[in-house]
Amino acid sequence: MDGQAAGASPHDAGTPPVCYRHPGRPTGVRCTRCERPVCTDCMIDASVGFQCPECVHGGASRSGGGGGRGSAPRAGDARPRTLAGGTVVADPRLLTKILIGIDVAVFVAVHAWPSFLDAMVLIGRWPPQPFVPTEGVAEGEWYRLVTTVFTHQEIWHIAFNMLSLWWLGGPLEQVLGRVRYLALYLVSGLAGSALTYLLASPTTATLGASGAVFGLFGATAVLMRRLNQDLRPVIALLVINLVFTFSPGFDIAWQAHIGGLVAGLVVGYGMVHAPRERRTLVQSGTCALVLVLCVGLTLLRTAQLT
């Protein structure tokens, strides 16, 4: 099964930085001048992004107390933005909660109606030729590449994946913003499905959110590197998960883990390193590039099976 050893919990080092003036307040917003983390009470609107009080006071004194970059907040200005350009919201884990809720709902449906499982899992083609009719991605059921990401059968499987989603997803959602976070999650999950479809046996059914979770691992590593945080905890946890992935005796679709991890690294890098003046273009372009690759791999495998 896909990702049935999905994960140990990440270390607290994966959480967002705290405001330099209020250590008890996590934040994903940084001063556009000095890049110190600032909370909503400390951030001051500037012509581009937000600044900390020290940079604002410094800019005001150099300009004789005038406006411009050192101006105070004005009514009607744009809402605060995170490091990746997302909107700062009251509940930074809302989307993570929704994703967990969807997985749990599908898990309950699978056990309430066992036939529902057959329509949700990722399978290339079943039964093997020359039997007809057949079903699977090769027969045009591309939706399975997505539905498998939200499908689990064993209680410990969904428990590991949902705990990992909660620990990794919450901090990423806060820093990236909801739209970018959802794009990261779905693209990583789809990349894991596409690589599994390409390399695994077409008659092997796989399922699980592990591809998406490994994508969150990759993006977390990129984010921690961007924030100059200690990477050793997340690397150690990633290594542990990879050891389980490739250990004999575990029925795990390693292709989903590797595909999701690579996609998470690529998309995460595009999200947090995109230049501010071309942020949307770079971020959407990175996601589109990975999606095009996923479509290409799917078409290639379908051509091989038909």
C-alpha cells in the first residue's frame, strides 16, 4: 500500500518563526527590509509589503518624518501577507483541518460501503488482459490519480498520515497561505500517483496520502533552509521514513513517496524563493511545470498499457 509507514512526527523546528518583539507569537510575516519576523501588532504597512517598527522609524528619520516606506498603516490597505505572499488569516490551520476531515470521511465511507474502495484506489488496469471489460487509469479513469490521495483502509495507515499532515501541514499553511498550501499538497500527491502509475505493476492497487505528506516534508525542508533554521530534525525524520519505505517486509509504494518528495522540494522552492515582483508568475509556473510532467508520465504509461 502507498505510504503505510508515512511518518514520524516532525520536530518543533519546523514551526514558523516568532515575532522578534513578542517571542510567544508565531508568524509567517517578515519585514521587507531586514526580514525579521513580525506579528500583526508590530507590522507596519509600507509601499511594498510590511516593515518592522525599527525600519519604519529609521526610514522616517532619514526622510525627515515624512511618509513613503516609513508611513503608518492607512485604512483600506491590503491585508497582511506571509513570507510566500499568502494572506494572514485568523485560523492558519483551517485547510489542514478540512483535508484531514475529507480523509476521515472517505475512510468511514470505505468501511461502510466496501465497494467504494474499488472506485477510489489507484490501479493501472484490472483485470489483466485478455479479460474484458477492464478498469483503471489506463482505461481513462484518471480521477484515480487524485482520489487515491484521500483514501485509506487500515486504521494505523490513516493515523500515521493524518498525524504527519497535522504536524507538517499546519506550519506550512500558516507560512504559504491557503491557496499556495493547497496547490503544494495536491501537486505533490498527484506527482506521487503519477510516478506510481508509471513504475508500479498495473495490476497493483495503491492508496494513501503519503505522496502528499512527503511533499510537505520536502517543502518544510526548503522553508527551514530559507529561514536559516536547523535542518537536522526534519532530515532525520525524513531519513527514518525513507528507511521504512525501502525496508523489506513493508508493503509500501515507494514510488509515491519519492514522487511526492521531489515535487514538494520543487514546488516549495518556487513558493518561498519567488522574487516579490514576480511572485505569482514564478509560483504558478512552478506548479504548472510539475503538473505538465505528471500529465506526461501518465500519458507515457497509458501508451505502454494500451
